[in-house]
Amino acid sequence: MKKGIKIVTIGGGSSYTPELVEGFIKRYDELPIRELWLVDIPAGQEKLNIVGNLAKRMVEKAGLPIEVHLTLNRREALKNADFVTTQFRVGLLDARAKDERIPLKYNVIGQETNGPGGLFKGLRTIPVILDICKDIEELCPNAWLVNFTNPAGMVTEAVLRYSNIKKVVGLCNVPVGIKMQTATLLDVSPERVHIDFAGLNHMVFGLNVYVDGVSVLDEVIEKMTNPGNAMTMKNIKAIDWEPDFLRGLHAIPCPYHRYYYKTSEMLEDEMRAANEEGTRAEVVKQVEKELFELYKDPNLAIKPPQLEKRGGAYYSDAACNLINSIYNDKRDIQPVNTRNNGAIASIPDDSAVEVNCIITKDGPKPVSVGDLPVAVRGLVQQIKSFERVAAEAAVTGDYNTVLLAMTINPLVPSDKIGKQILDEMLEAHKEYLPQFFKAVEA
Ligand code: G6P
């Protein structure tokens, strides 16, 4: 690896790519990237060209010898890669909009990574990531796969269970978002803040918070009880928590916990949004249009601040810090999705969890937390069961298994409603779910 790093980004035409490129540029002294390959599919060609050319201008402006390659040929790109990052969206934003709108017809949360929407995003994504894993095995067997593609927890679970790839890490910006917002609440610099993260992707808790090594959890919780101080991400409505609920929980919930602990308020707001400004995918489509117009400007050679309208703030920090720490064997602590290996007692050893890890050249080594507080343990286990059954359904294309996954999801009220949602969503996403239609059509 020391000759200079080759990075391949699948879904390179994403509007988030400038953030990643900025992250690599900032860290070039420690992370000497020689080649950055941005890969996309024919439907993404135009976006790839626009964002790829911006990436080239950014690198040129920084005066760095990084070659940026744009390609639709994934296999050509993967040859001898050191790191493969994945950030693709099967079915693009139109599929996400269906994930969000269809469940609402049944009075069920429609969300990208939670409930029926999360299930269907997983069903569309898992077969593709497993194909990518086969290519990695053949073309760059020593590479690290760094996955951002949502639902990142379920995807990491599927890779661990159904591929031969061991060097995989799932990443999310939620923990870093919580850390930054905690630092702001406490009015201290983020470097002084340490949070004990444990749980699953989009289901992670901050079990304790320290400033300079001293626990300040009580203070953070009290600050969070003040109106307007509830932490969130751009894509999740910042409805405040009940102060006494937070005190009882005595841990920091992640923004996505609102879908479970505030289901009716979130549903009500989603219904309102669907009738007014549109679902999140529909809003994001508009934001993307504006972003790509900006990216086209030949004089633009930086990441434009408008990218901050997206929910993925700090995602490149998570990705670049992880790659940097693996490459340089930094042994610092970062929250990532990896094989549990006993870090959380009530989750199986071989399942993916989101937990603080020591990041070494041999990958993340999870830091043991003992167990989760009893109040949240059951929900986390239930979501893990859902992710596992969903991953199995994505691989087998079995109807009974996918109905089981749908029904055990805590946001789905019954098997009957689950089946109605399932049937409508299977039909709506048919073109991206060949595994469920093969038998019928054969
Ligand atoms: C959050 C999540 C990401 C998700 C993003 C969506 O930050 O952690 O997993 O991809 O929001 O943001 P968007 O702007 O697409 O709604």
C-alpha cells in the first residue's frame, strides 16, 4: 500500500462526492492517494461527469497529484484497489420516494432506513453489494470495503453473513453528528468530547459522555431537555424529547430513535410533509437539482456550502478518518459498524453492531461495553432480528421470509397490514427485486 493509495468509490456520481474529495484533500499528507476512481452506472453517467469534473478541479486547485478517473466499468476500476467505498442508491431517489409514500397510505412511517422503507431499501441493495463483494474478492482481495450505502447496518450484516469479504466496515455520520452537537451544547471543542457509542446503525446510543475524561452525561441530558436542544440531522424533524423521558433513559438517543419513541408525532409530521413540501426524497431531489447546477460551474473548485442541506454532514470525516487510521495503524477510537465479537453482550457475536472501535491496520477492534441498559436492550435486539431476517429475504427472495421481516419490524402494526404494504411495495419496486419474481416468471 505504501506506494500511494488507490481508492474506488462506487456511486461516485453522488452529490455527496465533493465532500469525500475535500476530506481526502485535507488529509493528503497522511493519506497519499494516487488514484481515485469514481464509478457509476449508465443511468448515473451525467451526474458522474458533472461531479467528477468538479472533483478534478478540486484536486487541481489543491495542487495534488491525485489522478481522478471516471468510469462506468466497475471491474476495470476495482483492479488492485486498496479501499472501496460504496455510496450507491439502487433505483435512485424515485425508489426512495416510494419507500416513503407507500407505507403512509397504511398509517405507517415511511422512511429511508426504518420500517417498510428500510426493509425495501435493503432488499434492493443487498444483492448488488454482494455482487460487488464477488468482484472485490476476485479483483482486489486485499481491499477494505467501506460501506455507506443505506441501510448501512443491514448491508454490513449481509456482507458479513453472505459474502467471503472479511475486511468490511459500515459507516454512518450519526455518531459524529451527535458528537459535534454535544460539543456545541457544552460549548467545548469536539476534540475534548468522548462518547461511548453502542447499538446498531441508526439505533445507536451514547451511553456516557466525557469531556477531558470526566463524565458529563447528566449535564448533557439536562441541556437536551431545553426546548430546541434535541439533537437531530437535516433529514429528521427535530421534535423535542419529553425531558423526563430523557432523564429516565439516562443515555443520548440518536435522532432516528424518534421513529420508535415518538412514532405517532413523526407519522403525523410525515403525513403533513407528504401533503405540503413533499417527502424527504422529493425535497432532496430539488436540493440535488440545485447542487448539480452549481457543480456544473467551471469556476467552482470547492465543495459548495449548499451541500449542507443534505443529512449526510460529516460523512467524509467518518470515511476519511477511518481510511486514514487503517492505513496508518493509528489505533484511535471511532464508532463504526463491524462484527460484534462480544462487545455488546446481548447481541450475537457474528452480527454487525455500531460501536466504538480501536482502528488498526487490521481493521476495527470493538471496545466492549458489557451490555446495553435493560430499557433499550429489547428494541435493539428486535431491530437486529429484523435486519437478519430482512437480509435473508434479500438473498433468498422468499416471500414468507420477507413477510416475516416486515411483520417483526416494530413500526409495522400487524401481519395483515404488513402483507398489504409488502404486496404493494413488491409490485412498485419489481424492476429492482428480481429475486422475488424469478420463480413466478420461470
Ligand atoms: C443521515 C443519515 C444518513 C442518510 C442521510 C440522508 O445523515 O445518517 O444515513 O443517508 O441522513 O440525508 P438526505 O439528505 O438524503 O435526506
